[in-house]
Amino acid sequence: MKLNSIELLIEDKIATLTINRPKALNALNTEVLQELALALNEIEKNDNILALILTGSGEKSFVAGADIAEMKDKNAVEGQIFSKLGNKVFSQLENLKIPTIAAVNGFALGGGCELALATDIRIASENALFGQPEVGLGITPGFGGTQRLSRAIGLSKAKEMIFTGRNVKAEQALDMGLISQIVPKGDVLNAAKDLASKINRNAPYAVQASKRAMNQGINLDLEQGLNLETEVFGLCFSTEDQKEGMSAFIDKRKATFLNK
Ligand code: CAA
């Protein structure tokens, strides 16, 4: 697979996707979005990949938004097509069966904040800056920000961020629950790899089934969500990993899971 604007590295069952347009602070243009879709297709097909990390190249920016130069002359239909593409790719990312981690290494503005929001877990370097500045450009967030930000931090705080377009530093993002960890500048990719390795020590099917129950459950009422939990919980008992995990506990040894 030939990629021009992103890089895909697979190591120790962890895939790392790096948005690689440092001169434009890794802004998302059509090519980046199309290449992300291609890379996600490859990752979906590869059962040996147990976690995905997303990051941006350089120490200054994760992703500084959708590409403003590309959007500038679009008409309404073209704007919708661009939003549809971004939303399709970000939903593909959100719905990947494996856990995903955003290693936010600087600016996460507009489409960058939205990209991070489509991952399962966000960790950030101390210089990270989050924001949805779109209204200052005369547009709304278009890659999921009006939907996922409120689900992540609550409707009122999300409205305040989107209506004002103000940026939020890493410390504040942590307080808001937008991210789960802050690490020193330069350490965020290693921290994401450590986290992915920690996750990968557990039974892969159980991790993935937990993700499915949580992702689908958040859009269901509690009773339907609990039914979904019962379904995935029961399915775990048909896996070898459940037999191994519980036998290892009883035998007082470390479990060896399939595909670990
Ligand atoms: N699109 C295109 N190019 C971008 C960009 C973007 N979102 N963000 C930065 N760049 C480019 C700049 O144009 C500049 O290019 P040149 O060197 O060719 O002039 C280069 O990256 C470096 O940027 P700056 O010189 O501006 O760097 P800075 O350190 O002074 O400022 C910044 C950094 C605060 C992030 C500033 O670049 C900025 O405000 N960028 C735009 C952020 C933004 O508004 N993002 C939202 C985009 S809209 C969106 O994302 C819609 C959606 O939801 C789908």
C-alpha cells in the first residue's frame, strides 16, 4: 500500500498511524482522509494487530484541523461531500474492533480535536492544545465535533467550547475529561505504546467485546445496554481465553491468551 501523507507502522501487534504533513501542521486534506480509510481497511483485515495509535508528525502539532486552503473555495455541495468523507473515515476509526489511542502531540484543533474524539482513549503531551475554532472561520465543526464533543465532556461544556471557539490547554482538557493522561513533551508516543502494551496483555476478545458493548451501549437506553452486556459477557464463555484466564487464576499462574 503506497501512502503519501500518512505513515503506517506495525510493531509488537500495535499499529501506529502518523499524519505526515508537518509543513501544514498535519492538516487533514482529501488525500489524508482517503489514505486514512485505506490504512484502516488494512488494519481491519489484520487479526495480528491488537491496538492502534494515532499521532501527528513533529512535536508541534497532532492535527491543526481540516485543510483550510482546500476548503476555502468550496460550495455547499462540496462542503457536504468533504464533511461526509471525514465523518465516514472517523466513524470507521471509531468502530474499529481493536482499541484506539490518540497520542496528541500538540495542536488538536477543529478536525484534529474531532480525530482525537473518534478514538477510544486520548493522551496528550503537556503542550497539547484542544479546540473547535470553526465558528471563527464561518463554518461549524464538520468531522463529528458537534456530536462527539458533547458525548465526551457534556453538552453545556461542549457548547461553550464550540460557540466561543476557545482553545483548551492539556491541564484543562484533563479536568474536563477530554483526555485521560498528560505526559511530558516528546514522551506521548511512548506513553501511548506503553498503554497499548498494557491493554494487549489482556484477552483480546474480551477487550474488543467490552469496546463493542460500550460503543453501542452509549446510544441505547440502560435496559437495552444491559441486554447487550449480557450478550457479550455470555459470548466470552465460548472462548478459549475465558477458560485460560480463569484456569490461570485458580492455578496461581499468569494467563497466556490466544493471539497475544
Ligand atoms: N489548514 C491548512 N493549513 C494550515 C492549517 C489548516 N487547518 N493550520 C495550519 N496550517 C498551515 C499554515 O497555513 C502555515 O502554512 P504556511 O507556512 O504555508 O503559511 C503552516 O501550517 C504553519 O502554520 P502557522 O504559521 O499558522 O503556525 P503558528 O504556530 O503561527 O500557528 C496554529 C499554529 C495556531 C495552529 C494556526 O496555524 C492555526 O490557527 N491554524 C488553523 C487552526 C484551525 O482553525 N483549525 C480548524 C480548521 S476547520 C476544520 O477543522 C473544520 C472541520 O471540523 C472539518
